[in-house]
Amino acid sequence: MPWMTDSSALPLTGAQEDKGLGVFRCEVDVNGDNTAPIYKFLKSSKGGLFGENIKWNFSKFLVDKEGRVVERYAPTTSPLSIEKDIKKLLGNSTL
């Protein structure tokens, strides 16, 4: 991950591993002086209810294929409820 400058991206092991798909657990700051660059970019592109800060885990960002932040969703937004937005962005409502 090019925005990672330290060893905070650790491969998952044992029960955490996702069937060998190369899933990583990353622990980075999302607010404050040590905010990870990816979150600085995401937050500056789409502010939320509480301004740029992320209030709680599970904030979601929808990014297009050009890397533009299209939408920001609250932590309480169900991932399934953004399916229509993803399909619209992909240009195919029958996925």
C-alpha cells in the first residue's frame, strides 16, 4: 500500500485469515496529527456530519475508478444499502 510508511499493515493469521485471499489488518490513525495520508485524502474530498473528522469506526467512502471520492456514508449505514450507488457508479444495475 503506497500510503503506508510503516509496518502497520500486518497479514492476518489463523482464524483471522480470509481463505488465503491476502486480507490485511491495518491500524492507522484516521484523525489527528498522525492521520494516514489515505484518510487525509478521503476526508478532505468528502466531509461528513462532523466536518472532516471520522466520528466512529465503519465510516465508508465510495471511490470511482479514477480515484475520486463519490460519496461518504455514516458508520450506521449498512453496506448493503449502498449497493445501488455502487451499481450506478459501475453503470450496471443488474450486477
